[in-house]
Amino acid sequence: RLSSCPETAIALRERQEYRGAWYQFLCWYWTKLVAELPALLVLSVTGFVPVFLLVGIRHSFKVYVYMQLVLLLVGWAAIGLAFLTLGALRHVTLALMVYAALLTLFVAFGGLLINVTDIPDWLAWLHYISPVKYAYEAMMKIFWKRVGSIDCDWTLDGCVALSGDAVLEFYSMESRSALGDTLILIAICCALYFVAFGLLLMLANKRVSGLQWRYDWTFKGLLGSPQQRVERTTQSEKHAVTRSSMHRVIERKSRHSTSTAGDNCYIQVETPRVGGRDVSDVASITLGWNSLSLKTQTHSESKCLLSDATGSATSDSWRESLKGDVTLNGVASSSQKLVAHAAYVARKDLFYETLTVEEHMHFHAQLAVGSSRAGCCGASAELVLERVEMILDECELVFKRHMLIRYLSAADVKLLAIATALLSDPSILLAEEPTRGMDFYASQRVVLKLRQLARGGRTVAVTMTHPSSHLYALFDAMCLVADVYNGTVREAVPYFASLGYQCPQYMSPVDYFMRLVSDGQATLFKECWATHYSTSSVAHSEHEADPETATCRRRLDMCSQLSLLFRRHVRLMRYRVVFGWHAFWMIIVGVAVGLIFLQLDLDDQKDIQNWAGAFFFLVVLQMLALAYRTFVFLPTEMAVAQREHRVGGYFMACWYVTKVLAELPALLVLSVLLFVPAYLLIGIGHGFKLYLYMQMVMWLAGWSAAGMASLLLGLLRRVRVALFVYMLLLVLFVAFGGLLINVDDVPDYFIWLHYISPVKYGYEAMLKLFWGRIGFLACGGGDGSGSRRYLCYCG
């Protein structure tokens, strides 16, 4: 229950503020544990009662009470372990990872996957502190002690037990009673909570506890070289960077200029409607330069209008529900026709942080500039370079071209988003809250750059929520809600003053206008503006354009898209230090698995349990590790890809194919790093050919896990929900994987899960590859071949 992390953080802060003694914090800790017990009891009962009844454990209500008590204690121990890891690491994400690693070790030494007598001596202590071991042994003893006899022909080699006591002996259960296991489990719970309290008390005694209780999967380490993190370029180096290409830019700037003064456009949207009804209850403001007539009614509608105008709406149903008359230079148009003239800068900037500014711009320039060129390779390198140089120079990013996007300031990131939009040479630039989250100087820098673009001949429209006074004075035109005011910024204050609403001298005009509209006087202002608007005219007829010229931008051909996307996927892995850490941890996990099942023997049939547990453990760990990598990296990459696809960059099919192909080598490397140490330490042997076959099986199991994670992310669109569903499916696949339940006993209505389980096929393939090479295995005093008989037993 790591969801209690916010409560722990609040308790630590309250103790620091009130400077309470240790016993006061102990009171909170004790009351927290007592308050958790009823919830833990309810969850334990609701989870175990259906299992008890459906499995058919029976043997009386007394058995149920004993088993329920054991499950309650093991759940309590799990909460204590969570408190312990949180207090030791002070970071909920790291605590969750370490908790999962400890739980994996406790499961490995729980008594099912490896025989107790075969555990290495230096790891035996994990076996004796594992709450999974004592709970598992207690449940086994409670059940099998009440089983008098088992139908089994003792003359057959496959008969391992004739009674419940023989079953316990076969699994090397100690002579200790179930009550003894329960008492030890209680002692482990008390020890976990005692140590956790000590660690949390140490945090509380510090002036700043440093407890980070929010989930955060982003990598906090350093990426790239120092030059890619900090702008250290000297003036001579700056000149040397641009000297080779800027002269060509200057020579051709008249022909390839980004300032489209001769193609100036203005956009007008009349009577927008969402879902068949007008939305006019919430105030919003749209500011801009040059000819602007954006009549929006709410902030949500402004956002929808800007994205719809460029075909970049985040929801097709929302875009289809937006209705209204859209004109371009006075000619009736549509969002599809506006795509050729407009570009949209979203509020949230989505970039690949491990790319440099130049690499990002070069990729998008090939998409934007190359779309007008024929051939499989897109635009020429010289044309793309010239385009990138001009845009970087125009957006003042030339001297930060070699910096990773991760280390750019907020203003630079927004300028990079604007530069990306300018690559298509739009006449209309629509920006949604470009100064959100910025300080005074950063927001002024962005707005001045947008104003400079407008002075070059573009129409720039910006939506803002409560812009400051110093930004308000930099705009030319303002659109306040719909039909309230739509005119120049200079005339706004005199207009409202003529209506009897004089703006106070030391108050921001924008705040004053928004307050007037929010006071319920929107209807009055609309009537006044309708009267004022009927006596004036909007000079837009002189720029009328042929609507047939507004054609949609073309995409690159599929061959060029595949080439560009694959190269970018490969380049993204170049600076990915996270991959190095992931590879390091895969080696650690492989070594840990090898040490757990160190140099397994093949002396008798009890060793079959060890080998089966080792192969099953490897397959499940492989699927967990590679799925984790997918859940960490893929959501951000999918968000970037969807946005680039919506603006007409490339087909999603091309992105997906190149993503899968680029991931295959990484998955293979990680699979090798996990399996090689385990293969050598376990002592599988039997030659290099067997290793290759098993490595292929492990790689395919990991690939299937990554594919299942990608499928769930695409279907559910929420990382936490997808992760929860993935873990649920993995539990089912593990249950029907062939180790925990015999194939013949799988219910008919669940047999389909058995046949689609990647765990089943990976586990069976590993078993067949290994046991197929075992010619002889001692069998309780008789002779026999171990492989086929055991496979028949396991399914």
C-alpha cells in the first residue's frame, strides 16, 4: 500500500512544523497501523473467500479461519515492507522498484521454485526472513495435515506421495507446525514495522525530510556531453558554426524567405458552435497581430478552434462537433484548406529530450520541405540545411543548436516549438498559451519574437488566460469572448469607457475586461458590440484568394518516411543513458537469478523442481523487465508521434514499423545480458547450440511482453490503467503457464488463456530444450528417463 505515501509526507511535515517529540510521531504511526487493519482485513477476506469456495479447499470453517489469519499476516508484512523501503529510500518510485525486487527474491526462496536443501549457503538468510516462505509453509501444513491418503500407484515412478505428510516431506517442509510458522510471521511483521518506524523517525528529525512521495519515472541523471548541456560556445566558435552556410542563406533568402509579406492572410470564424449549441458562459481572450477575427466563446473552444484550424485536434469527435463559418481572406474555407496556410503551436511542448536542437529541426525540415520534392529520399540536403539555418536564425536558436532539448530553458523550448511550426512556411500562426509557466523575461522574449514574426508579414493569433499588462501592450488586436469585443488593443480601453466602464488607472485592462464579462453582463456587451460592429467594416475583401489554392500539404512518400523515422529512432538511443542503466540492472538480475539457482544438480527427481522453477523464473522475469522498459519509454514517444502525425508529418504505420524494428536490437541485447549470467551460473551446459535456442526463446518472450504492453497502452491510453491490466494479464498467464496448475485441470472456460499465454510457450520450450538432452535421471531407486515423463506430468 504505497498509496499511503502522501499521508506519511504530511505527518513528517507536521512533526517538523510543530516540533513534536518522538512519541508524538509514534502515536501517528500506531494509529495509522491500527486504522489500516480493518481495510486490510476486508481486502484479505474479499480476496480469499471466493478462492476458498471455488477452489474447493473445504475441511471445515476452522481451516478457513486459520488460512485467513495467515493471509492477513502476510498482507500486514507486505505493508511493513513497503514502509521500510519508503523510509530507507525516501523516493516512492525507487521504493516501489526495490520492493518489487525484494518480493521477487522472497518468492524465489518461498519453497516452490527451488528446494530448500539446494539453496546456496550465502543466500539461506533470505530464505529464513522471507514472509512468503512462512505463509506458504503454513498454508501447506494447514491443508496437507488434514489429507489422510492420496490415490497413487506406488509402483509407478511418477508417484511421489501417498499421504499429506509425504507431500510435505517431498517439498522439504520443516517439522515446525503451522502455528510456529504463524508466530514467526508475526515476528517478521513486528520487526519490519519497528525498523520502518526508526527510519521514518530519522527523516522526521531532519530539517528537510526529503521524502518524495509522487511517482516520477523520468531519468534525473546527466545526458550527453557538457557542450550539449550548457551553452559554452565562444563568439569565435559561434561564427565558425554558421559561417559555412549563412552566406548561402543570405543569397537565397529573397527566394526562400520565411517572411511571407506578399502572402499575408487573415482568418475569420463566425458563430462557432460545439455539439450543436453555443457556449458563452466562460470568458476567454485571444490576442494577435495584423488582421485578426477569431470569435471564440470559451477557453476550451479557443483551444479547439486553434487546433481545428490546422487539423490538429486531439479528438476527432470534438473536431466534428465544432460547427461554424470559417473564411480565409474573405473566402469561405474549411479546416482542411486552412492546413496549407496555418500552423498550430500547442500549449504543451512534446519533444524527444535526447535529441539536439539541430537534429530535431533537421528531421522536421525533411518532413516539411521534402514533402514538396519527389523521389524516395525527400528534399536535398542543401535545401533542408538552408531552411533549418534560416529558421534557427529567425528564432534565435543558432547558438543552441548543439544543446540537448532536455537542457533548454522554458523560453527556448517554446521558441523551438515555434521554429518547428515555421518550417512549413505558414501565413497564419496559431499559438495556445505560449507564455504559460514562464517568468517575466521569458514570456516577454516569446511574445516579442511572435510580434517580430507578425511584423514580417504573418498573422499571429495567441490565446492567453489573464495576460499581464506588459504583454497586453505588445499586441495589435484583441478578441474578448465572442461578440463582446473584437478590435485593436489601442481602441479597447476607449471603447469600454464609452460604455461607462472606465478602466482604473493602476489596473490591468485585461483583468478589468475579464471581470466585467464574468459579472454576468456579457449579453449587454454583445448587444453594444453588435451595434458598434454594424457601423464599421472589416477590411478583408481586398485580400481575397482563390479557395482552390488552399490545398492540403502532402506527406513524404512512405519510403522516405521509413528512412527518416528509423534514423531518428536509432539516434534517440545514442544519448539514452537510461538504456545503460537498464542494461546494468539486467546484468544484476541475471547474476541474482544465477546465484539463486547456482550450479543445480541432476541427482534425483527432487532436482526437477529446481530446474522447472529456474526456467519458469527466467521467463517471467524477462517479461517483467522488458515490459517495464516499454511502460517507461513508450507513452512519451506515442504522445510525440500522435502530435506529429496529426499535423501531417507522417503515417502512424510508418512510425510503428520503424519503432518495432529499432527496438529489436535493444531487446536482444537486454535479453542476452539477462540470460548469459544465469546460463553460466545455473550450469545449464549442453553446448553453445542449446544456448542459442534458449536465447531465442527468451528474446521472443521479452518481445511478446513488449508487444502486449504496447497493445494495452494503445487501447487504454492511460499508463497506470494499462500497467494494472498488464499485471493482471501476466498473473493469469503465469497461473496457466504450466507450473502452478496441471493442463488437464484447467477449467474449460479458461483454457483459451492457457493457449494464448506467452509464459506457457516460453516455459515449455525451455523445458523441452533442456530435458530433451537428458538421457538418464535417477528415480527413487529405479531407472528411468527423466525428460518425457516429467513433461507429461507438467503438460
